[in-house]
Amino acid sequence: MMILDDFLPRFTFRERHATTIAAPPGRILDCVLRYRAQEDPLIHTAIRLREAPARLLGRSYRPPLDLNDFTLLGRHGDRALAMGLVGAFWRADYGLLRITGPDAFRACARTDVCRLAMGFSVRPMADGRSTLLTETRVSCPSPSVLWRFAPYWYLIRPVSGLIRRRMLAALRQQAER
């Protein structure tokens, strides 16, 4: 996914999902920017369960994680967009760092946190439909971060995949309306 290559060309982990949508590319990407995972009861529950330890221990009072926590890294017209997060995702509170924009995301040189970039690209099809592809990449900058993040990744990956598939289904419904 070309836009992700602009922000995270080298990565340690990757997850990809796609769907076909009967809508123009621009409308689909606009829907991505408006999407809120908390509107899906299953996703809301999964995120609340993930965040329960931090809340029970009094380490987090923030709203549940959602796409509005990501920093928009860039949009290539009606073709693609990318969002990013930086944090210690294995921690109960995600260990999120504030990233102010694409330059700050690229410049983050800390070796104790991961950089995560999530991209969406749309390819128009000859029949008027479009293929929406989402890819998530995570970069672990040091062996100690890889050692901490890898078990977390393998534990959450099935749920993450379910969340992505439900997100794509919701985006398809919204864009086709």
C-alpha cells in the first residue's frame, strides 16, 4: 500500500483486509474519516474488555480507543489515506504518545514504543464498484519492544481481524447508502 510506504516502509507486523463496495472512492474515504468503532456493539465490547484492567487499576479515565485517537498522516485524493499511533500498546493504558502530525510520526525515534500506521486505499473497478483495502503495519524499533509487543500482537490479532472485518462491513453499508 503506497501511502503506508510514505510513513512506515519497514515494519515488523502487518494485517490486511479488503471488501468490495458499490460506491465511488471519494465517498468511501470520507466514510472512513467519519467512522467510529464505538457505534458497533461488538467492537465497543471488545475495546472495553481490552481496557478493563487499566480502568479497574485507576490507570485510565480516557474514552475508549477509537479512530479519532489516530493522527491523520495524509490523504492522497480519493485513492488512499493513512493514520498513525505511537505507543506501548501492550501496556494496559496503551502507553500512547501524542503525535501532532505526519512529520512528528516520521521523526519519532524512541526505541521504547511502537509506531503503528493504518492505511486505507480504494481501487475503482470497471463495473462502478470499488475495492477498499485496509492494512495495518506496526514497527518495533528494538529487540526489547519486539519482545514485549509480539505476545500482545498474537493475542489480539484474531480480535483485531474481527474488528477490521466489521469495520469494512459498516463502511460498505454507510458508503452504499
